[in-house]
Amino acid sequence: MISAIYRKLLPLTLRQRIYDAFLGKIIFFFRHFGVIVKSKLVYLFYFLLPKTEHNKAFAFMGKHGLTSYPDEYALEYKKKEIEVLKDAVKQLPYVIHQGKKLYFPHFYDEEKVKKDYRALLIEQDERAAHRYVRAYDELTNRTLLDVGAAEGIFSLDTIELTKQVILFECEEHWQKPLQATFEPWLDKVTVVKKYIGDKTSGVFVTIDDYLTDKAAENLFIKMDIEGAERMALQGALTTLSKSKNVQVAICTYHRPGDPEYMNKLLSEYGYTTEFTQGLMYWNKRVSKGIIRGRN
């Protein structure tokens, strides 16, 4: 009730500023108190514990604090200088990423852009548990289905390699930034304002239905949709089973059991699979971050 009133009375931009200023830290502490205590204990007694991936991740967080990326490499980005620019015409903030403009929503202030961009660099580091591919040239001449595109950094990183890019992003605040970022490549980029699901209805569309009248070979399917990956896969079974030369990179850390579920499903459809190295921390759990597969 209180949360609903709060959201109704305060606009999104103000709520975001309050959250970033102090509210987010307070909420995070109380929600994750048990994990904070566990991490401290594992860190203190790590010398007595088996050197497993899980214990390594908790020990790291016991020393450095809770983070989605509990690995030493992430510390390299902590003090990285990031320059945030403003497009006076489009009225959007942006950064120069690998020589290209990467835009963010208009209500993001400078610190928010820096924070989010730094996280993006960490998650796509070659050593990261959230890294979608071993090497970007895996996408050469492929059609990329970027499911849950958000700011579109993965598509931007591979834009010179891919044959076509289809960005699935339904959130309104990402529409203008995506259009701005990919303006130089309008001949090969399509932004689809739909959620990917297990059936086509309203704002939802399945991958199978979307590809019905399109070429469905040499695909690369990337999924990062906040826990809806299982549903999205159920709506892509025809594509997974019948299309040739398909690669996938799917987030497995959003829901308990996703690593096992997705590995089993992909294996049943004849895909060879592998998980990225390391672990992610998400929603009070540590888990494998990405499963990669190819048929």
C-alpha cells in the first residue's frame, strides 16, 4: 500500500534520485542482511573452507561488499574515468564506447550514467560470468536477436560484424536512446517494442511467431529478461529445433534452478552447452551467470 502511494505521488525521475541518493542503500542492507553476515563469516574463515566457486564468491563479498560481480577483475573498473557527454539536439546523455556513441535515458544524471556504464563494462569483460561470448567475431554474418536489449551495448559491440540486428525492448525509457545509438545503422537494425514470451498476445510475441516470415538461420539469440527466460525459450522451441547454425547466450542467474533447467532443455534439442566462468550474485543467491549453446 505505502509503496503504491509512493509510486503514485512521486514521478519516476524523482524516485530515481531519492533511490540513488540514500533509499537504495538502506533497502539493500535490510534485504540482504543475512547474506552480508554469511559473506563476512566465509571471508573470516575462508582458510578453513573448501576452495569452491561459491566460497570464493562469498569470501570476495565479505571483503569488498555485496556485488553482482564477485570477482577480483571487477576491482579494476572501480576507479575507471568515464566521461559523460550531452547531445544538445537529442537531449540525451551518452558515452563514447569503443569509438561509438552509447545513449542513455534523458532522466539519467551524470553519476547514474557512470554507474551503469561501469557495470556494463564489468559484465562484458572477457573474464566475467555475464560475458555473452568468448569472442565477438562469433557473430560474424549472423542475425542477432537481442532479447532484453536495454541500452543495447552488446549489439553495439558487434554491430560491424552482424548481418542484421533485432532489438527487443518494451520499456518506454529505452526507446529514444536505442534509436539514437543505432541511428548510423538503420539499414540493418530493427527495434521491436515487444516483450518476448511463450505466446503471442498484446505486447508479447514469441520468437517462433516473430520469425515466421523471416530467415531463421545463422541466428545468435541473446536473452537477458529479468527471469522471463524460461517463458521466452518455450516460445522459441521451433526455432531452436529446426533452424540451422544457431547460437544462444542466456542469463541463468535470475531464478533458482535456471542453470539446470536451461542446460537440460538445450541439451535435449541437440545443443552443446557451456557455462561462463565464475558466479553472479543476484537476489540473495550466487549462481552461474550465462549459459552458451550452439547446434
